[in-house]
Amino acid sequence: FAPGKARAAMPFAGNWTVSIMTQSGSSNPTYTFPVSIVDGRLDGANGALLGTVNARGGVSVMLGGSDRRGSASGRLTAKSGSGRWSGSATGAACSGRWTATRG
């Protein structure tokens, strides 16, 4: 990240709780993870969620762990956020939505 971009994303810095809900496919129905955002970088679930948050709250995340892989995107506001995700679990396609709350 360029220093200016990191500073611009700081309004979203802090601790968040993210819930990932499966709407299609055979993944577990819901996962909930603590996530931290520092200098525009998002990290959660012991490295299973890694991504970025831009100055307008745009989120781009890679999901991974064991036999699960995917990506997610969406938007954060001051206290919450939401978006969509898609990927695979044990080789089968799955997708859904995610929500986030600050704190």
C-alpha cells in the first residue's frame, strides 16, 4: 500500500465481527470470525481471511483454509458492512453473503 492509501482507510480500522452465510452449495451454513483492520489491511480467522479496505469502505478479501477457497467483496460503513462471497468447499461450488459489525 502507498502511505496515503493506508491513512485514508483508517476510518475503518479496528475490530470487527464478520458472519459468512452460505446460500448456495454445501459449505457450513454460517461462520463467524473476529477480524481486524489495520492500515487498510484486513486479517481474520487466523489468516483464513486476508484482504484490503479502501478509503470508501470497499472490501476485497481472499478466503482460504484447508479445502475451502474463495473471494468476497462488499462495503463497510462506520459501524456495519455487507457483501457477497463465492468459492468452493471440498471441490463443490458455494456462495452466499456476509455481514460485519464493528466492535
